[in-house]
Amino acid sequence: MAQESDDPVKTFSIGFDEQDFSELKYARRVAKHVGAEYNEFIVRPNAMDVLPTLVEHYGEPYADSSAIPTYYVSKETRQHVTVALNGDGGDESFGGYERYAAMQLAELYQRFPGLLRKAFLEAPVGMLPSSELKRTRIRDVQRFVMAANLPRNERYYYWMSNIKDRFKDDLYTSEFKNATRENRPFHFLEQWYKQANGAGILDSTLLADQMTYLPNDLLVKVDIASMANSLEARSPFLDHKVIEFAASLPENLKMRRFQTKYLLKKVAARLVPKDVIYRQKMGFGVPIGKWFRGEMKDFVHSVLLSEKL
């Protein structure tokens, strides 16, 4: 865009006071590198005041907390422009999530004898201390080991889920469990793994995400948050020619030696600083756990422990 435009491109970025969740310094650097007009906005716990508005716009239970900063970055952006471009679809076509590498690694893991896996890895890893409240590498390894032996669709469902089946067993009545037994979420994923028709594990998982996670979560999030602010959001990576091109590539151009987005990063390295590209992926996380245990504690208690609920 910067190369094609006669005027400086306007960029809009959202960040947090909690540095573990904020990528603003990288956004600033890229904007400066390409000569863009940079705009940023800090989201703080009082941003949750927008929850009633979001509930009204989404109109159904919607569990992606990044809808909150997406709403605010859309609101901020709309004060300057009426149409904006986003990066949705790049990960799902070119292999951008760490979980894709985990899916490949699990295929290798399953080749080891079961007794060897259990004695030398699964048992010791299960004994390591970890916390459900904070993501750590130990917790990541434990989650990997818990699901690595499962079939592809069940493994992916496990890694993509926040509420595990063991919790549902305590929450659901017997009648509800029986009524939903044939409609388990991993059955929903299974149809796309079957439709992948013998493709490799990476391409199969990309297809599953393109047909589930992308249209039912990410695109819903951006479409509603942007249109609630009268902003049109466009996704260049979802141009059908780009998707078809990515689908035609061999897997080792999308991920090589567990390096995500291999080809896309090679191309992007010609345009922006390499250290921005070749760093660990953060995702669009929100420090909601810290907020819920801190400034928003009273709000959470009043809602979740109310007589109405």
C-alpha cells in the first residue's frame, strides 16, 4: 500500500498497558519503516464498559474476547477513514499458527512405541508443576502430550477448546449429554479432515480452519465490530486468487522445519524489518484474566454470582 499510494498510508493499532499482550512497539517500527502515518490506541479495563453494546451487536453468545479491542480499533479507525484493510486469512492459508507445527509434531510423536512415550515423556511431563491461569511452555507441553495420541480431528478439537469434556460432564445433565452425544464438536471438524481427501496434516488442518474457525469466529468478529462503527473492513488475503494460490503450494513452502508461514515471511522480509517477522507469534490476546482478578473483580462477581444467573 505504501509503495502504491501517493499519500502516506494511515495505520491503526491497538495495545494494552500489559506489555505481554501489546505489540505496539512493533507496529510503530513497521509504520516508520514504510513511511506510514501511525495511530495507536490503548485499551484498558474500563473498555469492558462496551460489553452491553457488544452483546447487542453480536446477538448471540460469542466467546472471542478480542472482539473488545477489535471494536475499539474500528471505532478509532472510523474517525479517520471509511474503509480499512486487515490481515485476516493469512494464517489460515499460509500456515501461521504454532498449533499447525504441533499437529505436524504429533504425527512424528505417534511413530514412537506407546510404552516409550508413556514412560519417558508422558509420565514425567504430567508431574511438572503448571498453572491454568498463566500460559507457560510447561503448560504448552502438557497440553501437547494430553492430545498428541488422539486422531487428527479430536486432537485439534482438544487444542482449540477452552472448556474440556471433563468439565462438561460435571455441568451437563444426563438428558442434555445424551441429546448432544451425536453432535460433539470434533465430529464437526471431522467432516473437513475427511474432505481433505488424503492431504497432509498441515493442508488438512488449514482446510478445517478455513471452513470453521475463520468464517465462524474471526470474520464474524471483525465484520460485526467494524460495521457497528460504520467502518468497512476488507481482507486482501481472502481474495480467492490468493487462497487458491496458497492451496496449490506444497506444504513445505508454508511450513518448513516447524517454521510457520515460511514463504510469506520470505516475501515480507523484503518489505519490513526481519526481526519483526521472525519473532514469536503473539496473537490478539486480551489480559482479561488479570482484569477479572483486579479492576473488574466486583463486576464479574455481580454478573456471574447474581440471583438472576
